[in-house]
Amino acid sequence: MKLLTFIVLILIAPILAGIFGALLDQATYTISPEFFRENRFGNIPFSWSVNERLMAGIAGWNQSWKFGVVLGVVLSITGTIHTGHMKMFFYTLWSFILALGVTAVVSLIGMLVTLNTEFEIPVNMSDDIEQPAKYMAVIMINNYARSG
């Protein structure tokens, strides 16, 4: 029964991480849609045109679900120390939620810090970018999220 629980947990983790990534990219899309047009939309594996807000969510999902697989494997292996499959499931699921919660808090801190910071615009940044400060803010928020 622990093996089945292990498999279920590994399936849940990328879904939770993907949802988190989609929500984070919705927030950062609000700050700088230009960042997504320049960087993220080219990574979406389909060419049909849809709403940019939806595409931002898809881009966030695509960026995050893979991390959820790694998180799921590591935390599920650790979860096998619990006696019984129910304890394993609930404690490991709780650890997923805590890990995503820490990432959310660090991302929020990043958002608060970067939106109140004046950035030195890199020399190699394209002149086509109309709002370089917001563009840089989104880059920094994503860096905070990765460190979380």
C-alpha cells in the first residue's frame, strides 16, 4: 500500500507545483506583460493564438511542474519513514504544502522588495523594452521564487 501512496504523492506534487507556477506567473504578468512576450511565450509548445493572460498561466505551469516531480520524489522517499500509508500520505502532503508555502512567502518578499527598488538597467538590455524597471522586477521576483 505504501508503494501506491508513493505513486499518488509523486503525481500530486507536480500538479501542486504547476498550479503555484501558474498563479505566480499571473501575478508577474500583471507587473510586466512585456517580460512574457519577450521571454516566456516562445516556450509554450503550441502556436495557436489565445489570450495572453491564459498563456501566462500556461507558461507558469510549464516552468514549475518539473520542479514538482523532483520535490515529489524527494519528499515521498522521505515520507516512507512513517508507519502506515495514511500517515505517509498526510505528512508528505503536508510537507509539499509547507515547501510551496515557503516558496510563496519568499516570492511575496521578492515582489515587495523589487517593486520598491530602483534597478540599474543592464547595458545589454534591448532598447525595445518600454518599461525596463518592471521587466527587471519580474526577473528578480522569479529569482526570489527559485531561491524559495
